[in-house]
Amino acid sequence: MSTRLRLTLALVLGAAFAVAAVSATSASSARSAALPLGTVSLLSGSDPQGAGGVTQAFSVACPGVQRAARGFMRTVRPAGKANGVILFFSGGGGTGYWGRGERGAEFFRDLAREGKISVEVRWQDAWLSAAPGEQIGPARLACRPATIIRWAHDNLFRPLGVTGGALGSCGFCITGNSGGATQVSYALSHYGLDTILDAVVPSGGPPHAAMAKGCLRNPAEQNYWYAESSAGTIDRSYGFIGRDGPCSRHDPSFVPRWLADSVDTSGDDYVHPRTRIVFLFGAQDRIQNGFPLDYIARLRAAGSPLVSVVVAPNTPHATMSTPEGLAAFRAALLAGTTPATVRLSIVSMTVTPKRPRAGRSLAVRLAVSRTDTRGRVTTGRVACSARVGGKPIRRVAAGFRGGAAQCSWVLPASARGKVVSGSIRVTQGRLSASRTFRFRVA
């Protein structure tokens, strides 16, 4: 065996042994104190991508980081008194908003009905990118989101005067998907923010746990391997531009740096006795079998008592992209929260035909949902009545059909030119919703 080959093999094996030993030596590799936060400056100007909420421009400067990072906060507030604030962070460099389309907009409106202020953070300058040649690393770049989290607590949540909530209820909570999960996880492990956080919901991550396993690509650790694009993202946090960074090259000599920056190996705090931590994954997301496992194991080994894992069915890595994923987020973020008054809400009422005709059938459909679950009501009791010219007519059918309540009648032949009027009511337990109707018969 050549000297060069023996040296290469020794480096690879040494790196593998170093990674394998992390769980046994993590306590000694942890930092002794939380990393320092930066400062927030509010800027003028609105975000052209910020439709659906009120936007505020900002800039964050962090100690030891060459460049400040600009961004926007998009806020949706309840109509009445607020009882909590939830921050949302998106994946990658965080340059997009967390919510997606009308489904995301309705999710935030739903949280507003529960009294929550939703704040989405979008970075104009990717939070995870260092200046060229600046080998700062992701742990210290995470000062940017951690500083925004602290600012939001002091300036948005604290003025609400909310006190005395159940343990782990929001309160003040944060969530992020993929790279957003990294942002919220570093806030706990490296920046000491568990004292102000009621709940943290990392979804699809954090991918910055077990970075050495992801970058080295050892055959026995394929569940941890970074894709080529993800390796480039890791390298940019160390100031490498292009595809020649240490993670892209699987360079074993860089293992000490990765261990010194990973969420699960280099933080100052993994014991969070009063912060509820819910790891949320899509059932179709392979990442649930990789990086996050090491961080979850570290939290549980340290004794954090409120750590749980939830898997949303029919959901990919973009956990917020499906109804099942959003339902899981809702449950995680509102757990322990006293719900607002539950009621039945009318989604729509339709009449067939649109212009009732004498001697023909008339059907009225009422679609109803619950305000607590946002799910359609398809069980319960349906009551309805109708009159033509002030005289009652016999109902033909009443019940649920195709996800809505439906009542039908046959209009008498003598009804031409008269007014048909009536009502339809849905009752589920002690809850009910009703709608009246009135039409001229053709």
C-alpha cells in the first residue's frame, strides 16, 4: 500500500471514529456559554413579495460577522385581543415566506381567530451565507435569526402582557421548516433562548445536526448524506463559493469544524425543562431518518422532558404544503391553548336549480365547518322547512350528502310567480348553524 493511500485511509477512518464518538463525548464538546446576540435595525420600505400581511423591513448585525443581513417580517394579527405570537422561518437561506398560497393564508387567518399573531421572517440576504473567505460557520450565522426571535419577544409578545398559560402553550413560539428548523434549533442549543420560548416546532430538520456525517458520506451513513446542493449551502456558511468547499469535497480534515458547529454537538444547552419541542416530519420525507435523530437523541439524553415527534401522512419535505401537514402544525402550535369559542361556520349555501321552477324539485345545500378543527361537518342533524305563498310544503329529503347538509322539496305546479322561502339548520351536539332563503318561482 502506498504512503499516500495509507494517509488518505487514516484520515477517513479517523474522521469516521470522530463522528462515531460524538454521542459519547458531546458533553465535553459543548460550549460553556451561550453565543452573543446582535442588534436589530428597523428599515423603511415594504416587501413586494409580502401580499397577505403587513410587512416590516429590518437589518440584523451580529458580533464577529462581517455583513449585516436584511429581511422582512410579514405579520397577520387577530381582529381582537391577541394572546400569543408565533414566528415562522422558511428553508434554505430563508429567502422565501413560510406560507404557501391561499392554503397558507387561510392557515394564518385560522391562527388569528385563535388570538395568535403570526410573524413570517423572510431574509432578503440569506441568513446562512458568509462573506467570501469568511469561515464563520452556521452556528455563529444563526445569531441572525436568534436576534430576530429575541426582538420579536421583547417588542411584539411582551407588550401583550400574556401570563399564566399552561406549560408549553403558545405564548411565544417559533417554528421553521428544513433550514428554518435549523434557525429555530440553534436558538435553543446555542443562544439560550429557551427561557423565553414556550414551544419550538422544527419541521423537516434540522439539517445542521450531524454535519460531519452529511458531508463525509460514509457508506454506512447514507441516511445522512447531503445532496450536492445542500453541501454547497453548508460550504457557503464557511465562506466557500462554488463547488470546491470542504463539504462538497467530503474533506475529512474539516471534521473538527463541523463538530464545532453542529446543532447537536456544540451547543451550551440541551436541557429545556419548560419548552415543548415538537419535531414534525412528512411521512414521505427521508430526512426523518437522518440528521434530526442525532439532535433528538441529544435532547432526550440530556433530560429535556417535553420532546416529541409527529409524522404527518401524505406529506413531503415541505411539511406545510399539504392539508395533513398544516393540521399537524395547527395541533402542535395550539396544544395546551384554551381554544377560542367553538362554533359552526357556514362555508357556502347553494340552490339547485339556481332559479326554482314550479312543478320541479328544489334542493338547498349548506356546507358547514367547525372553527376549532376547520373540518367540514358531515354528521349531526339537519332540519329544514319551506313555504310557498306562505303555505308549508312537504319536504322530500333531509340529511348529509357529498360533504354538506341537503334538503329537497317538490314545488307545486301552482307555485309559478309566488315566493318560496325557508331555512336549513345543521346541529352537531350543542353547536348549530342555519341560513334562510327566499326566491321567486319561475
